[in-house]
Amino acid sequence: DQQVKQNSPSLSVQEGRISILNCDYTNSMFDYFLWYKKYPAEGPTFLISISSIKDKNEDGRFTVFLNKSAKHLSLHIVPSQPGDSAVYFCAASGSATISGGYNKLIFGAGTRLAVHP
Amino acid sequence: DAGVIQSPRHEVTEMGQEVTLRCKPISGHDYLFWYRQTMMRGLELLIYFNNNVPIDDSGMPEDRFSAKMPNASFSTLKIQPSEPRDSAVYFCASSLFLLGQAPYEQYFGPGTRLTVT
């Protein structure tokens, strides 16, 4: 039962154009979403996040959009650069518990982005 | 800080052998996570610890898998006996919970690529 789905295993984009990576989730209790980037032979690194109280968060060339009614989020990279070529993981979590605990991240399977000149 | 350290980086073993993966989290972090990455299932959380105490091990696939965290600076993931289907990349990650802040950004190690023949 995949609660976080990245249906496109790969994406190829020309340098300078926009890259759009998509992610769908099924659990309506998720209220925090993150994107991680992973280069070969390295661990994933945090890229950008968004809380469910927002519908957009921007950080430089990276923007994440959240559509709660559709249970869908997307990562936009503009303009795309060859160094953006990596695997991108979408992750989701519920809020911390009232006691201040922690809810684990649920990751999607990843989308491999290739940015070519 | 050196980041999350994992050893070994590569492990090749024969079916039936015991395998031990090691992790040193970032100093001061109070959460430690073990993940497994496969092509089919992406990044799966196996187990996580808070202040050295296992909190959720529901992702551990079988009794052949066990994890310990004897102190704040060291954790092990053991597979005994190992099987070919255990072949994957195993990641360790750590994070710090700060009250009032979303504790979801995790710092990953470079991973251990395990091959069981």
C-alpha cells in the first residue's frame, strides 16, 4: 500500500526549460511534505518542504506546489540545469504528536531527472 | 561536522552469512533512522530510534533483521542469516527535534550497498 506515489520513474528535460516532478498521496492526515534530491553513490539531501497550511513554497529556482483537494504536489525547477540531474524523492508526514513526538516520513519511489544540454 | 557516517560502503557476502551495517549519526541529533532502497519499493523506513530507544520497527521485514543503538553515537543493523533478496542500499539518517519546528528534515549517510550472492 503506497501512500506516496511518484508515477513517473524518469523525466528528461532540456537545459534552461522547466522541470515538473509530480507526487500524489492518499493519506489525508499528511500535513507536511518534503522533496529530497539524491545523486549517485550519495545519500538523499533535503531540498524543499511545504506545510499543508500553504499551497506554495519557493526557494530560488525550486518551487513546490500543494493541492490538498487533489492530494497532489509538484516540484518545479526553473530554469533546469545539468547539475539538477538526480533522483528526486517526495516524502510526506503527519504532524508531530501532541506529546511532541515525531511521525515518520513516507517516501515515494523517486523520479530520475535528466537535464541535457 | 562530518555528517552521518556509514560503514562499510560496500558489502558482498554469501547467502546465510551474518551482515552488520554501522552508523554514526550527527552529534547532538536525537533521532536515528534506518532505510532500505530498492528499485521496486524506493526508500522504505525499517526502524527508527529516539534518544537511543527504538520507537517504530514496523518496517523491519523479518526476524532476520535487528537493529540496536547502544549509545547516542552508534547504531547497527544486523541481518542474520542474509538472503539474496536483502540486496539493496541501506541508508542511515539522523535528525534533531526542536519544539515548535517541523522535525522532518533528515540528514542521510552515503549508504551501504549490500550484495548477497
